[in-house]
Amino acid sequence: MKADSLKISNVFMNGGDIHYVLPHFQREYSWVKSNWETLLNDAFSIYEEYQPEKDIEHFLGSLVVINDGTINGVIPTFKVVDGQQRLTTISLLFCALRDIVQETHLSLAKKLQKMLVNADEDGNVHFKLLPTTKYGDQESYTKIISGEVITNTESNIPNAYLYFSKELKRKIDSYEVIPEQFFGVLSNCFQVVFINLSHDESPYKIFESLNAKGKSLSQADLVRNYIAMKLPTAQQAKLFTNQWEKIENLLQEKRTVGKSRLGELTAFIRHYLAMCSRVLCSEEHIYARFRDRLEKEFATIEAFNEEIATLRRFAEYYDKLLRPQNEQNKEIQEALLRLNTLEIQTAYPFLLTAYDAYDSKQINFDDLLDLFKVLENYMVRRYICGEPTNYLNKVFPTFWTDTTTEITNGLSFKDALRRVLLSKNYPPDRKVQQSIQTAKLYDNRNRQKLCLILETINRHLSKGTGGFGVLNSEPTIEHILPQTPSEDWKTLLGEKPEMLNCVIKLYITTYTTSVSSQFV
């Protein structure tokens, strides 16, 4: 490892040729307005003190790279391990300044252009920095540098460019900033610690220890970078295209899962690890557990690649758990929708294994449906009885192993499921009957659960009638019993247990007669 303090002008080779590549597994450009403001305000503050004959040092943090040799015979190429957010942002700042002074300061515009492109090269090598393709970052960046119009992109890169353009133009138009002097601040005062790693070193370990200024990485970001650093450059594109890109397209960190509010990819990795290890790790240790597992169990490149392929297959199952509409079988789809209404996310490690067992024909279709029904029964009973949900984090990671153990003892799949549930604080009939009389079911937060239960009761009571009522819109809560019952109400309904039973019956009656009917 070699570390040097470099001015930004030196990072971009003072206008000479250089090429920085962001590995496929780097996260998208994620800096936002608060990050841009901090960087630009730092530049404006230094500008007020700047003297060309005496540079002021302002460190932006570290830039960690791996030397990938040369491209086209002469251009030094580096793979960026850490620092891509700062490198991309500085480039966009240079580009905004270039476009503002294009007609008024031609000489300066040419200097800025040399900081952005390798003028004599074509294709990707034309650009000194090449972002990843994620969320359209690469296309947006190259179009901005080339002066082309950008349309319909998820990338945040155009927003950064527009912000810098607006703020710089305002300062330059009001004569608060002289362009040449501001360029001197950016190129000579801004500095980084340039860390050049050899291929023999463990870049992901160095990456873990960095605490550079910028937006913190999620556990999924750390996993992505670890994968990148474990693979030879030549193999990254293939694995990214065939496996990891598909995973991230299915499970996006911008969306969250359940009450944990973890990004989908982070939550998936956590549940996948729980399925494998039978222990649900803490949210802060997801990356560490993932890394340790792969280091121990998948040491060769071949085994490593196979495990990422397995991860992609389970990501497809996880997508169906989160979005049952992506499951083609209507019965499985309906069962998953019902389970998600009951907030079944804690059971995802178990359900991932079940999905894989069904896909590989270890269990049949009827077994899978039985599994869903038994699981729904368990969750409904626990909900009515007010059982704590944190207990389930310990139940479901070992649930499949416990079930297969019972099967080896001679039980059928369905009976094995029931036997295991009975050992996992399964609320018996008597407890459910007692709890329903005192349970506080009137709660807007649990409206969907309550409606699921009532609709199921409605269907059961309607058997043999030729049809049943179904909701044709979002459910609402109506007061059948006054929140503060009068003496007449109390006299009419009697003691509390009977009163509650009467209210439930009245609610069910109202529920089944106030919705549109659908005969089946």
C-alpha cells in the first residue's frame, strides 16, 4: 500500500490522461443537496482566503484505488475502492464551471475540459471517470460531460450538476467569484489522501476501516463492495450482469421491509443469513456475518461465484414474498397476500427455505399450501392473544430444521409442522376463546389484520349458501357500540363477556351485509 497527499489537479493528472473506473458493485451516486452544499460552501470559504502564491490545504478525505495497469498502452487505469462520491462530485463541479465560462473564458474552459476527458481517446476511455451503470449514472454522467441532453433518468447526477450550475452562476454573475481564481481553489487547495493498493492486499479490509467524510454506507453497500474486491476485474462484469444486477433490480434499497424499515436488499441478506445459520443477526452485523461466512465456506473463486448465483435465486423467492403479485400461481399468491397482511416478515427465513424446497420438488404443492395455512393459523392465534412478536425472531430461523427432524421421526409434513408449532408457544383454543373476550381489536394500525379475520369468519359462516360478501374498497371502522356505552346499552348487553361477544356478532353481521356480494 502506498499513500500520498495529492492535490485534485494531480488526481486528474494536471490535464494529462488517466482513467478511473468504478467497479460494477459500487453503489449508485447517492450524494444529495446537503452534501453538495457542504462541499461548495467549503470551496467558497477557502476562496475568501485564497492566495495563488500560497495554497491553503483542505482535505476531502481518502481516495482508495487499485492500479489496473494501462489501457490503450499508455493511459494509467485505476479501480476506485473508496471515494467515488467525492470524485464524481468534483468532476460535476468542474463540468458546471466549464459550461458557465464556455463563452466568456475560453482558455479556462479548455483547462477544465482537460480535467474531465482524455481528448485523444474514444469510447469509455474518453472519460477520466466512468461511473457504474446503476440507475442510469454512467449514461447521465457521460452525457453531461459531452454536453448532451438528459431525459428520463433515475440518476441523481443531473441534480448535482444543476445545483452546482445554479449556485456558481449566481456567484459569478454577481462578481462574488472570479472563475479563474475559483478553479485555482478547486484544483490546488482541495486535496485527498491517495491510497494505491496492490492486488495482493485485502482492499475490502481497508475499505471497512475507512471513515471518510461523506454519506454512510448501508450494510448492503458494504456487501456489494466486498464482492467487488473479492473478484478479479475480468470476472466482475460477467457476475454483475448475470447475478448481482438481477438481485438489485428485484430488491431495491429505496424500498423498505416491514417494521424494521431496512432496505429490501439489506433485509434480504439478513434473512438469507438467518436461513443459512439459523440465527437472526443484529442489523449492524449483517455485512460482517456475510463476509465471515463467505471467507470460511466459499474460499475459491468458483465456490464464491456459485454462492452469488444461489443468492440470486433466493432473491427471486424473496421478491415474491414481498410482492405476491409476482407469483404466477394464484393459490400461492393469495396465501402470501394473507400472510403479509399478518406482517409475517419474521418468518421470511423459514419461507425462503420452503420456497426453495418446493422449487426443487422436495415438497409438493399441497405441502406448500398446508404450510401457509398452518402458519396463518399460528399467526392469527398469536395476534388475538396479544403474544409478543419479538419471540418469532428466534422461532423461524430454526423452524425448517425442527420440522425436518420431526419428519425423520415418521410424521407427515403437515403433522410435523403442527408438532413443531405446538412447541413454539402455540396458543390453544381455550386461550384464544378467553382472549377474544378482552382483546383490544379496535385499532386503526391493525385494521387490515382484523378485516382478514372477519372476512375469513364470514366465508366460513357462508359455506353452503352459494356466495359470500366481499369488500369492494378499503375497509373502514364503524361504531356499533358507543365508545362510552350508556346505562341502556349496558342493560341491553349485560355483563362484559356477553357484551363483547354480542358486539362481535353485530360487527360481523354489519360487515357481511354492508359490502357488495360476490357469488361463487
